[in-house]
Amino acid sequence: MRNTPFVLNGVQVQPGQRCSIDLSVGRLYTHSEITMPVYVVNGKKPGKRLFLSAAIHGDEINGVEMIRRILALPSLKQLQGTLIAVPVVNVHGFINTSRYLPDRRDLNRSFPGSAQGSLTARLANLFMNEVVKNATHGIDLHTAAIHRNNLPQVRGDLDNPQVAELADAFGIPVLLSSNGPDGALRRVATEAGVPTILYEAGEALRFDEFSIRAGVKGIVGVLRRLGMLPARAQKRQRVVTPFIAHSSTWVRAPESGIIRSLAPLGARVRKGETLGIIADPFGEKERIVSAPTDGVIIGCSDLPLVNEGDALFHIARFEKPADVAAVVEALQGEQTLPGVLPDEPTL
């Protein structure tokens, strides 16, 4: 059976064709037009329609590189269904290396948006109508906020079987069961009938090669699970067992100072264990930062200069934290992640 033409913003993409489409998001005050680039790959045969989105926060750029690598996959010639790739959703923030839009609103707290609302609300509304509503599934790509680093992890409403299936297919050992805050894309899209997961990895304004390769491999895994790409030939390969965390907590700075972090990203920690030491510049006064619970560190601050109340360590709670830490360590040692892209140079 032959696929049907895919229509976006009035542009028809025929079966077997690829096309770049620009969605207008208004003009700057210089009267220069701003557009959101969308790349559509429409397979020859019908199938699922998956959207990939990155840079919803304009300074989170790992996903931009992931999408570039996905679009370079030779296997997309065998695609069934439609891939809708949006490497830069928040164009304004991306240009200004900023998390936010010019109106200082957070796009990932503004879905589904409004055609008559603020600039951020209008952009959210455009993305929902033109991209999300044309898809059957979604993957939203993020990093930690500026001066923070995240262990590769997938978040979503894992009580939803379709979302759980996407998360499992992604193949990342750390899964965080979370609907997401009000206005978050993954929450609003899933509630609208388009099951969506969020992949978090790395830090803002930096390319992290391991996080990118793990993300590309995860996206390919989802494409295969959805039947959009052929299943991989059966070979001996290590299967990553996912571990689901149903709760997590941030450890905050008890006072201001300079922190010496002792617990790395991905480490297993026990309640009461020392995570770091905060001191003044002279070392005359020191304050120990302790783990409030057992778990695994899935996020941390990269900035040694801290103010009282700053978020320092993000600890997820698992039933078997030791097993999680072991799998994470093994995955971190697998820097090449073979079989994702042939001869892809490291960054």
C-alpha cells in the first residue's frame, strides 16, 4: 500500500519525498521575518507519524545535533510513515542563546498556547496545530538548564502504556515517571492523544558527544519499535534494562559559598552520605552537604559558586539504586555506541 501525501502549512510532501518547510512565527521589530524550520520525511508506505522537537528552550542545543544525525541516516530511505523533525522550535531564544523568548516566558510551560496570546503562547499554539496534531507520537529533546548537567534520562507519564512503550524502546536505563508541569509539551501532547516522551541529557549551550549518541540511538530504537524503520538484524547485543523512578528530590545549598562536589553524575548515594562541601574563599568555615535519601544522582550543578537555596544535586529514588548505578556506569563506558551512524566523527 502506498502512503498518502503529507500536508503541512499548505505544502504537500509526496510519498518518498523529503522537504524543508518554514513556519512563520512573526517578525522582529526590524521587520525581518522569523520562521521555524520543519523538515518532513514522508515514507513511501503508510505508518506512524513521529515528531522530533529540540531547542524548545533556546539554549538547549544537544537535540539540534541529534536531529541532524537522524536526518543523515541512510536507513530513512526505508521509512514507513512520516518523520516530522523540528530542530529549533524556539528560534528567538536560539538566536540569542537564551532559554526564553523575548517576552521572558518559558515555552515549555505555555502549551497548548493561544493564537491571541503572548508571543510565547502564539508560538506554542502554532507548534501544537501544525506539528503535534499532525503526529501520532512525539519525542521532545532537552538538556539541563544553564550551569547544570543531566544524566541521560527519559521522562513521561509511564502509567500511560503508549508512553511507557516509547520510553522502553528508547533504551536508556534511567526512566522518570512524571506527567510534567502544567503547560509542558509532553504533558499537553499526551493528553491530546499524541503520546510523547522527553529525553534529558547534558547541559545547556554545550554539545555532549555521549548524550548525543545515546539520544540518536534511542530515537532509532523508537522508530524501529513503531515499525517506521526495519527491525535490526538479530545480533548478540547487551540489552539495557530500564529502571523507573517514581520520585526524585533536589538537594539545595544550605548556605552560600564555593562548593567542592564529591559525588559525580550517575553515582549511587546513600542517605547521610557527603555529596559536597561548601566553604568560604578562605576555607575558614565549611558546611557539609549530605544526601537526604538513598538514590542515584541524575542531575547536578556545574557551577562551584552557590547561593543559599541553589539546587545542587538531583537524586532519583529507585528500588535497586546499586543496579541502576552499575548499568549507568557500563553505559557511560560505551562511548562509541556502535551501530548508530557509520563513521560519524566525534564533536
